Amino acid sequence: MSTLTRIADAVTAELNATSFSRPFTAVRLYRPHRDLIELDTLHVSVVPHNVAVEVDNRDEDAHQHDYQVEIGVQQHIASEASADVDPLMDLMEELTDYWRGRVLDDSDAVCVELEQPAPYFKPHLAEMLVFTSVLTLTFRLRR
């Protein structure tokens, strides 16, 4: 199994072993796709995303590997009202706080960067009343 896949599995396991304000079961997927009817409940997807390798100038035999994993959160909501959106925004903040600087269990992979280009995907909310947000985690390993 690739290192990226192992990291995505570890992220999924940690999410499922941790209590957050909204209960969910995270699932590792390669291409998350849900029908609108499925989104009546909260869905959290973990997707292996990217790998970047950089040669360490101090030690040519060692390389810095950055592995990116995306955490996607989706749910169909009743309206665009704050009462419906705020709890999901709060969950995204909880996830960000949880992963900041975290070292994966049984690994030396440390979360060195968190990225969320937009707090939610506006077209999904406007057109389908679906809250969709993606948090990208970058884990660093030296190998």
C-alpha cells in the first residue's frame, strides 16, 4: 500500500475515533460522489490528493515528502439560514483545530499545512442547498 494511501487511512481512522460536535463516520474514497438524496445525512470523505518530493540539500539520501489528503464535508440542509449553515462551519473549524500540527498515530508524519481555499462551495449551497467544504491537510515525512 502506498504511503499516501496509508496516511489517508490513518486520517480516516483518527476522524472516526474522535468525537466532534456533529457525529459522522468518515470514509476513504478516491472520487467522492453522492446523490442529493444521500446527503440528507452528514458525509465526510477522506481523499488521497497529492505527493511532492523535495531533495534535502544537507543530506542527498534523504528527501522531504509532502502528502496531501483532502477531508470533504457535505450535507443537504433546509435553508441558507445561519442556523443551518453555522453548525457545519463550526465543524470545519473543529477539524482545522484538530489537525493543526498533529502527528499521525504510529507515524512520523506531521501535519504541517492546512488549506481551505473557500469555507464552503457557494454554487452547491445556492443551487442545491448542499453545504460542501474541503480541507486539505499536508503531512510531511523525511525518507
